[in-house]
Amino acid sequence: MVTRERPTLEAVARRAGVSRATVSRVVNGSTTVAAAIRDAVNQAVRELGYVPNQAARSLVTQRTESIALILPETANRVFSDDLFFPAMIRGVSTELEAADKQLVLMMAGSSASHDRVERYAMAGHVDGVMFASVHGADPLPGVLARLGIPVVCSGRPMGGEPAVSYVDVDHIEGVATAVRHLLRAGRRRIATVAGPQDMVAGVDRLAGYRTALAEAGRPELVEAGDFTRESGVHAMRRLLAADPRLDAVFVASDMMAHGALQALREAGRRVPADVAVVGFDDVEISRISDPPLTTVRQPIVEMGRTMARQMLGLVDGRTDLPRSVVLPTELVVRASA
């Protein structure tokens, strides 16, 4: 007598071309998996005759109690003097620790590490994935979400990926408020060091600058950096070369603003007497720079905590969560403007 081997969850996953975790979600009734993926899994289940017994059903639904936080940056960027990422991690870890969940930090600053993260998440090693920043139209958040893996991003994904939840701040209004502050102070030739235009934060902060200048009928003067101190130095030098008479600059991050202050000192410009400077973030360097930096404060720790709360709700299957949460910013006036 030949006994037919019972089809396994892994066999269904291979037949459907998806991860074991995705099969688990489909057979247990998850509604977060994309319809096409769900149909492929159900077809594989029918073809193989897979029937989960109660023990197997209990096994496949077992959670890892771990949540991944993906940092799509190089190690140099994450562990630089910019305290954005440590503050974000602190906020996330505070909420996850309170919920007795394990935080898994993963770097994804290269294509190879990006692929490794994708394999890790799709293999079911974590219950959900958070992204601390997203560059360009990165497909990974959407790919994981369509496979039924809970995903939350820091910042609105470019392209408006509808399947992904996100937590952001009101960059446009925050920057517009800062530029209006400069205009009220009598500044007329206001430049900007914009952030990278492959990130929503960079795009929206430039839009806020342009909004306020358009309201006042003032001309634009734009150079871009990559949120690092060095890029702020170089961009500020280019701005001074383009318009030696500029009297104010909005810089799209505090680290770049710190670099801009150096370039202004080298050029013999006094801050704020000759050129007023405003940054964005309100990280530690803004308080200890010379002079202390006027900046737009974004609640970085609270962003991390909110992301974690969103994630915990998604993992628990809550359907009443908002798709997006946008937190307010605040202008902090110090000596530089």
C-alpha cells in the first residue's frame, strides 16, 4: 500500500510562487493580501489538496513577536552626527518594548542589502516591517504590503502607493511658516538649500519654500544637497556665487544648515546680520551651533512611536486605523534668524 505524502505549507508556497508567510495569511483568512496573490495561493491549495489540520493551523499562525525597522541608508548616514535616525529608533523601540515586541534593525543602503531584507521579510521572520525613510519609488514597501505583510513607512511614499500606511509631518506648511518668518523680518533675497528630490521630505520642503515666496512675489534661488553637512557647505558656496547679495537661506535639514554656517563664516558673512539661516529638524546640533539655529521642529521621537503604534494595530488586524497620520511642525526661533 502506497501512502500519499500530505502536502505541506512549503509545497503550496512553491507552487504559488510566494512566501510561506503569505500562504499562512491566505489560509487563515487574511484580507490584506492582494487579490491576485490570494487567487494564486488558493489555486495551489486546490491543486495540491492541501488541508491544514488544527495543529498545523496553530503553527502557521504563530507570531514571531518581532518587528523589523528598515533603514534604507548607508551605515555612514545612519551613524553620522545627524541624530534623526537614533531619535526615530528611540521612539519605535519605546512603543515596541511596552508591547513586549522585539525590534529588528536592518540596513538596506545597497541593492544587495535591499534584496536580503526582502528575502528576510518574505520568509516570515517578522510580523511586520517599518521603513525609516524611503528613496524614490522604492517598490519594496508596496511589494511586501501586497503580499499581506503589515507595512508602515516614515514619510509619504513617492508615487502615492495606496497599499502602504505612513506617518509623516506637514513639511510644506512648516517650511512656508519659516520662510514667512524671514519675510516678516525684512529679508528679501531668500535662497534655499533643498533636500534630495528622490525623497518626499526633500520635495515637500522645496514646495513649502516656493509656496511662501510665490505668496510674497519674491524670486527663487535653489541649490540641492543630500541632508549631509558636507552637502550644505558646498550648496551654500554655490548660492553665494550665484547671488552674493542674498540675505537669508532656508536649509532643508539642520545638518546641512550647520554646513551652510561654515560656508558663510568662510565667506566673511555674519549670521544673522548679513544672512539669516533657518534649518529643519531641531536635532541637537541646532542648539549648540554658533549661533544657535532657528529651525522647524519635527517630532522625530513621536513619529517613531506613532509608526510603532500603527504597526501594532495592523499586526493585530485592526481595520479602524487611518491609512496616514500627519503630525504638525513648530518653528523654533533662535539667534540665527
